[in-house]
Amino acid sequence: MSVIRKSNKLINVCYDIRGPVMQEAKRLEDEGHRVLKLNIGNPAPWGFNAPEEIVQDVIHNLSEAQGYCDSKGVFSARKAVMHECQRKSIRNITLDDIYIGNGVSELIVMAMQGLLNDNDEMLIPAPDYPLWTAAVSLSGGTPVHYRCDEHNEWFPDIDDIREKITEHTRGIVVINPNNPTGALYPESLLLQILELAREHSLIVFADEIYDKILFNGAEHTSLAALADDVLCLTFNGLSKTYRAAGFRSGWMIVSGPKHRARDYIEGLDMLASMRLCANVPAQYAIQTALGGYQSINELIIPGGRLYEQMELAHRLLNAIPGVSCVKPKGALYLFVKLDPEFYPIHNDEKFALDLLQQQKVLIVQGSGFNLQDTQHFRLVFLPSVDLLSEAIERIAIFLKTYEQ
Ligand code: PLP
């Protein structure tokens, strides 16, 4: 009998966050082991519940949410996103420029599918949130990774970006605050990126899903707020700030010289129509989430749970010989470096598997974020301080004797 194969479109598509290491964790759990899972930025299972008022709004509107809605989203949700644009100084946004999706994930894939032809290139940070790379490959484009510099707070290396722009480059992805590094980019750097975009007619894709998860009083500037003459697609949603990842609700905002992108926008509208609409009940959470009490602010200040967990995990990891990580300014992750003099790692997926099998701690290896080197891993600091202490102690024990 002939073998049934996946499509050629998927051959270069890779998404390791839920890859083989996670499958092994599942197998261990099925066998009855307790696995400490520090691998996914999913706040609710760690007790970071969504604000009660947004849950209640979904329940309250459930009976109104039985039918399909406009393929770009319900009015109240898009209106709320429009007001959010005013707060973030993103100008000239109408309801028509806003698309509600089943999470940012769906909109990322839509934005890439709508734009890229074979051989088109997309600049993506390394390390990245790997869905961006996967979505570019799936769309027939070529992901081209630009360097983010660990020795400079993981900021994008502007010279590297410049060198990698070719006649095929269509756009640049900027993840700010960044997953996996926790970096937050200053306005001066954003302006330099915009200058390159302007010079080479690139579209800017700004993934700002962590824009309100900021530590130590840091402030976030939306890329789209800094340029009216560069086409920007800005992405955000309920999954992180509002801890409602399971609602699958996000939005995309098109700003800048939209008249030059009429055809692309027509493509986006068609893709939005083809999936009829995003999950309607969850859209009723958006207005309350954006306009209501911003409970995330309590979690990210000293004494707040997320802040304290970040501080503790950062301190404990840096105390292990040969282990270091840049302190995150935002998001939910620590991107940890293993000094090759102490721990030469040739295969970081094997490293993650060995750690899982020996100590039952699940992290994601750096190469899962399209990083070339094998000396990094990502750890999520959503678990409680007790669990984080236990997991990091196990990592320290594991490293004491680990050799590859
Ligand atoms: N963008 C970034 C940078 C993320 O970290 C994530 C999820 O971890 C997403 C997008 C996907 O978000 P959503 O749950 O809205 O699909």
C-alpha cells in the first residue's frame, strides 16, 4: 500500500515548542511521572486566571454569540481595539483596519499567506517566536533571520538587518517585548528599524502581544505609532495580558499608507472571509479586557506574583556556575545561556530530552527558536516560586554531571 505523505508545503515547516520533547513529556506523564513544565507561556493553568469580568462578559453574551459575525469581527471588539490604538498613538485607524482572529496565531498565518510568493523573503529575529518562521515557510516564502545580540540586551543588530535586505525582502518581523528573550526595545532602535523599512519599502509586522507585561516601570512604544508612512501590521490579543489564551482571541491592525496596499488588504479580507469569522463568544471579552481594570499591573510590580517569580528564577539561574541569562524587561520567559566552557552542548534537543528524562523538567531548547547556536534554552517563569525553585535546583543537579 502506498504511504500517505504530508504536503510539500510542510517540508520546511518546524514548530518545536510543541515538538518531540513535549511528546516525550506527555509519555512520561502518561506513565505516571510528575513533570515540571516550564515550556509554554500559558498563564491560566498556573493560577493566573483571566479577570473575572471578562469571563462574565463572555457568559453574559453567549446567547447573542450563536451565529457567525462579520468576518473581521464584532463591532464592540473592533471599536475597543480602535480606542486602544488611540491610547497607543497609532493614528488614522478605522474599524475596517482591524481584524479579529482566533488568537494572534491565526492572524500571523493569514498575514503571511496573504502576502508571500515563492522566493519572497521575510526578515525574522533570531531567536524568534517560531510561529513566524513556520508561517513564512508555509506560505512559500523564505525566512531570513537577523541577529539579536545577547551582549547588547538582545537588541536587534541593525547592521545585520541591513546586510540581509535583498530585492526579494518584503517585510520585517519585530517581536517587542520579545519572546523568548524578554527584551524591550527603546524608541531609538524602533526608529532605526523604521528607517530601514522606509528606505527599502518593507512592511513591518509588529508582534506586541506582551506590550503590557513589563517589569521595573518599563514603558512600551508601538512601532506603528512612530511612522505614518510605513505600512505596519500590529498584533495583540487576550492570551497573555488578560490570561485568556484558551479563548483564542487576538487582533491585527493595519496602519500607515493603506492606499498603497489595497491589493494586499483585499487578500487579507478574502482570507478572513474564507474562515467565516473568529470564535464569536470570545470576542465579547475584548471590550471589557481593553477598557476594564488592568489587573496585570498588580502582577508585574514588586510584590506582584509575576515580578517575584521572574526575579527569583533570574537570581537562581544566574547563581549556577556557567549559567547566565539577561534579565527580562517584559514577557514571561528567561532565555538562558549555558557557557560552552562549562557545558559544551552539541545537540540542544538531546540536552532538553536528557534533562526531561533525568530530572523531569521540561524546557524548550534554543534551536526551537531558530537560533543557530546550541547553548541556550527557554524557561517560562509562570509556575509558583516553590515550583520554580524546585525546577531550577533540578537543573543545577543535572548540570553538575552532564556531558554530551
Ligand atoms: N506571538 C508571540 C510572540 C507569542 O509568544 C505567542 C504565544 O506564545 C503568540 C504570538 C500567539 O498568541 P495567541 O495565543 O494569540 O495565538
